Amino acid sequence: MKPILILITFLISLFTFNILHSQTINWKSLQNEQKHILNANTGWEYGFVYGIGYAYRLETKIPMVLEGSVSFASGEVILDDFKTKIGGQINLYQIENFNFNAAVHGIYRRYGNPLVTLQNFGADATAIIGYYKPKWFAAGEFGFDKAIVTHFKHADIYTDVYPDVKNGWFEPATGGNFNFGIQGGYSFNRSDITLRAGKVMTEDFKTSPLVPFYLQLGYNYKLD
Amino acid sequence: MKNKVLSAIAMAVSVFFFLGCEEENSIDQPGNLVPKTVDQDSSIPSISINGTQLHAETFGNPNNPMVVFLHGGPGSDYRSSLNAKDLADDGYYVIFYDQRGSGLSKRHDQNSYSIQLVLDDLTGVIAHYRTSNTQKVFLFGHSWGAMLATAYVNTYPALINGVILAEPGGLNKKLLDEYGESSRKLNLFSEATSDLFYMDQFLTGKENEHEILDYKMGISTSFSYAKGNDEGIEGPSPFWRMGTAVLNGFIDIAENDGFDFTTNLTQYDTKVLFLFGEMNKSYGYHFARKEAMYFRNAQIEEVKGTGHEMIYFKWENVHPIVLNYLNELK
């Protein structure tokens, strides 16, 4: 696949197809003057991870935030396994206290172990439908995370095993996982405490990651 | 501001891709990430038996007593056990083969495996190489291979003249679970745990996408020799290619049907040699004795200065014990 096609795939995925692991927001507790949301989170998502994020609320007719985040997998080597995301969330539709939200992100992530270093560009997307009150919310979520294009760089341990292994960019997409679960939270003053949990399945719906669950505890602080 | 942010994202992504795409590979092309198997590369030595094609090699005089080596896994291969070919210089005909769906042998669908099938494969391998009806046949199994050797003498006790079992990971489901719980403790916050699980968002692979799944399992092997591992594994050992479908197939069998390779072992009168590594905290004399109790006649020997991968890391300590045993029965 030529680079331009990879780029097009990435952008199409980003803007038309994706939705998932975004900041967990209580739209009903978000005041008009509150423009900035700081987030810290921890939990299990393909490993025990710690993350921070920032979201900026746009002055648009439909409630919308732009956001970025970074998370690191725990372990003695902090910077070898991490994920960065940039994208946005939109509160698409409301009927009284019921809200339909969607989020899309582009992803850059890295994985390193003694045999290989992987760098990946991907995208995720999440649809969230829930019941929102100023003090609390509960919602269901469904998402998809696609590893669109991945760079492989092998270490000596693996090249000793297989000298002819190829390094470089690999296509087509090297992975894809669906997730479905619940999210909820409690809001007070300028803060939200949130919880997300659910199940992960690979895109063929026949196999699962080694640990097919995710769990995330988060904290948001909102600023004017 | 929104437009500026989106433009910046698009620009960053474009630059990255255009700079990075000097080399493009297909994820599922044979040979790109893992070696080709015998059915994809005719230069690899192989035999065709029981409806499959196995990667196999022999060492020594074909008329000498046979020692058939059974590697671990399921899904690993015999590359790290090639030290055992020294037995050819000691007067034995040594046969190595990668089991069905393992190493460089032909791949099959995950749901095609059964215990009887791999026993039949072993029968086929012995028949393929045996040069006379009086030629003695010994089995030398490591880990899963030792479980398979036990299953074979449990089913066909009259056909085998001696068995060497290097740390079989459980001769029945109960013992397998006991050993698994003891040897595979997870520290959720460790680097080894992240190395094992974090890649699941980069590489998935569908049920029988062998290239991707085998590669993924291969690069996961660092978990087994992580610092402080309970099995006393010193570091990486060589392999050709992991077999994920066969591993998953046998995990399904163990979980759904269970297994017990001990039901008929009292019919096997010949002395069996058990080996355990001094550094394997999960096995030890206690577990070896528990497994050896199923046999009427067993000899238990500790291999000093090593753990589960004793054949690769301390062959010099394994060799004399194995040779003495074989020479007694030769």
C-alpha cells in the first residue's frame, strides 16, 4: 500500500468510523463557563496503565470537546509502552436526560520488549448512550480500536532466532479490537469521579486478547 | 482553533507516513515475520506421515537404539534441544521432529487437534525411522514433550523400552493446574506483564492466521525468562517458530475435556527417569515425586545449576544422567 493510501485510510477511519476510550465526561455537569477539563486515570487496558488527559470545550451549538491524552503501561521501563491519542467528543443528541455521544481519536502508540519495538498509527471510535444528571451519570459504550499501520524493529534476540525477519512498515492493518461496556460517574463542585469497565474482543468475534477486559478509574477537574 | 488543530494532526501524520514508508511489508506474507514451514519451503528436511508433513532430522547410525526427542509446548520446537544430538556419538540413533503444527512443521486448523492424533503422529515417526523390529525405542521428552511421552506409554506400554521425562508440566489436568498456578504467577505492575499483554492492541490475528499468531507468540517468549521467573529460566533460548493454533487447540481440549495420562501407567514395568532442575522453584523434588508415583519404577534426578530449560542451558549436567540411564537399558 502506498503512503497516501495509508494516510487516507487513517483519516477516513478517524473521521467516519471511529469511536472509544475517550475522557469520560458528564455532559450535564459541565457548566457553560467551564472550558478546560483535566483528567487523570488508571486501570487495566492491555496492561496496567496510568494516564493523563486534557480536553477543551469548543463554543459550538452542539456540545463538543477536543481532547488529547497519554497513558503509560506500568513496569520498570516506563517509556517503552505508551499510547497517545488526539481527537474529540460530541454530544450528538439529547432527549431529556438521555444523551447520545460519540468520540473519535487518532492514536500513536509504542510497544517494546526484549525482542521487538512496535510503533503504530491507529484510530478508535466510541458510541455512548446514557442517562445524565448534574450529579451523576450512567451509560453504555461500544467501540472499535484499529491498529492501522505498524512499524516493526527487531532486536538481536529475534534476529538470532530468524535472521530473515523483515523490519519496517507492515500493512494491511495488523489488529483490531471491539469493546463494549458501561461507564458512570459522580460529579461534585468542579470534579467528576468516573468508572468504565467492559469486555474486549478481537474483530473476528472468535478470539479475545489474553485479558479480555478493561477497567478504568478516572478523575476530571474542570476549569473556566 | 479547531481547524488549526486538525491541520496540525493531518500534517504530523502525513510527514510521519511519508518519511517512514521506505519499506512496506505484508503482515501475512509467509517468511516476513516467521520462517516458512516445510510445506512452504521444500529445502527444509521433512517427513510425511499420518496426513501431515513434519520437520524432522536424525543423527547417528540408523541401526542403533532409537532415541526420539519430544519437544515442549505444545507449539514449541526442538531447536533449543539439539544438544541432545550428542547421544548419537554415544551409540544412539537420535530423532528430532517438530510436532504437528509446531516449529517448522505444517500448520493445521486449531480445531483439528486431539491427543490421539499426536500419539498417532509419534507412532508414524517411529515407524518411519525404525530399521528393524528388534531395534529398541526410547522416548526423551521435555515439558509438554514429557507429558506426551507419558501419554504414549500410558496407551502403548509394550512399544517403548525406556522413557526420560524432563519436568513434565502435569500428567493429568489436576497436576497441570497445580504446576501452572505455581509457575505462572503474574505481577500486574511488572514490565514482564506489560510485555505480555500490551501488544494485544497492536497485533490481533484471527483464529487460523498462523503467520501473525505464531509471530505474536514468538515475541511473547520473553515473559518466560523474565528476571526472577519461578521456573529458573536463565534467558532466551533459540526456537524456529511457535505454533499458536496447536497450543490453543490443546488448551481448549484440557479445559473442555480434561485429560489423564496416568490411567494405565502401572502396566509399564520399565524404569522411568525423571529430571528436574535445581533452580525451578515450581517443580522440585516434591513435584517430581508426585508425578513419579504413578509409575511402578521411577528414578528421580536433580540437574544442578539450572531450571526448566535444562537441556539448553546445562546439557553438560543432563547428558551424563541421561546416558547412564540409556546405557542401563540398552
